[in-house]
Amino acid sequence: MPTFTISDVLHAVRRLETASSGRLIGIDLADTWRRPTVSRGVTGWPAKFAALVAMADDGTICGETPKYAVFSDQFPVCWITHDGVIVTPDGTALSPMQVRHQRQAIEALRDLARYAIGRLADLHAARNGRPDDVDNGHWADRAGVIRVADPSVPARAWWVPIDADRDEAHRRVREATGVDEPLILTAYGYGAYGRASHRLHLDVLCALNTAADRHDVPAAVVGDWLSSEAGFAASAAEIVYQFAQAYVGTFDHERHYTAVRLAESGWEQALRDLGAFEFFDTDKFNRHLFTYDVRAIANPTGMRGIIVCRRRSQ
């Protein structure tokens, strides 16, 4: 197994991926090819941990089966179960180094990447006979539907449809998960915001839907705009207003918008009156507009055309 820095290992822990710094190892326990690296300490493992791992090797997996473990000096200082619950060994005296590694690992496991939690949720759904709940990765099948879970049991997830109605969205999510502040694993159809945000917020998703409805564009367009202009930092209360200020319209392509700008500004007519329009560098003007004034957002519906929005600095 390649050796990484401790920071690299902790980054891998957040993704539930296998990595080793030598003394600190994070490993997917289903990775039987690499697991012998840590198996030398099996005789000293906590009894319940060892028993559950052995049962998993024999094909018996339940919610409390360890899915991923962090080892310090060959000893499992903490692990996360198939239900997404973090567990630490009881009644074991740890060295100062192991205590530090345990603290760092728990912090990382509490901040898992959304797709890592989604993998746990897929395993939970498959194990409990709910194949339709597995995330197939085809966002078109789930557009407008979010995957939510109770943060205390993140592997048990539900797909819940939402729209611009914030109160109704909260009611549906609360009915499914039993909590007011759910963990949102997946939100297809919300552009870069839905894909790249470390954590998703229900109020923001509802605001994206509101802005999209008011301008008759897909919510993915507003999510892409939020990513590029606000860097995900805008609050739900600001999004609808800010997008309204930014939105220009839908155009066939960049040159279509540039032609409209030339006509609206009067430049085209003035240049034609002078007989100079053919000397005007339209390509350079187009580049200037889309570099400094506006940005083009692709239409995610598969139809041709772009959505043009003003840049925030303008």
C-alpha cells in the first residue's frame, strides 16, 4: 500500500477510501486485498469488532457491521458501521499517539463526503430489499427529488420530491426522516450547487426552484449561476433577488446575444451609417462581453441554446 501523509490519510477517511501513512491507516474493510496489511493485529482487536468482521467475511452483514476502520499502530481506534454510526473500542488503553489519531479520525468520519454517505445508503437499501432506492446515477430519473437522511443514521435514506414551497418541502422531509435538519445526500437537477457543495441546504434548494420558476429556466441553471457567481455563499433569502438581477435571457448562442447587444446599444446602426460595420471586430467584442460583462450557462435540458446572466461585478 503506498504511504501518504497523515493529512492525505484523513482526506481519504472522509471519502471512506483506503490510505496509509505507516502508523495511521484508513481502510475499507471490504477491501480484502489490502486488509492483510492490518491483519497482524487481529489477535488484539476488540472482540466484538473482530467477530463482526469475521461474520462479514462469511457473508453476514448487518447494520452494525464495520464498513470502514481507522487503525493506529495496527489497532482499530474507531470505525464506521454499515448504518453510518461511528464506534470506538470500549475499555482499551490507547497510547497518546493512538488517542490523537482517534480524535483526528472521528473528526474526519463526522465530515464524510456526500458521495461516501451515499454509498452507505446504497448498501443499506440493497441489504434491506429496496433496490429502487439505490442511486443509479442517472440524474434525469431523479430531477427535483432529493435524498435525505437523519444525520444520526445517515445510511437510512429516503428520496423526497421538493419544489419551490419551502414549508411543504420541510414537511415532507420531516415526515420521511423524523428530523427538522436532515442530511441531504443527493440533489439531482440543481447544477453545480447540487454536484459540488460539500453540504446541501433545503432552504437553498427551494430558493433555486423559486428563482427557476420565476424565470422559466431549469433549477440547474440557477445552481450553476450560484456556483460561478456567489461561490455557494449566498443565503437562501438572497438567491431569488440576486438571480433576478443577474438574469438576462435565453439565446441561441453567444453570437446571438452579442448581436442583440450591438443592436440595443445602437452601435450596429451607427457603424452601418458610417459604412464601417464590416470592419468591426465582432469576435473580439463577443469575447469581451463573455469575459467581463456576462456569462453563458449551458441549457441542461438537452436543447440548444444558452442562458445569459450578468456577472456580479457589473
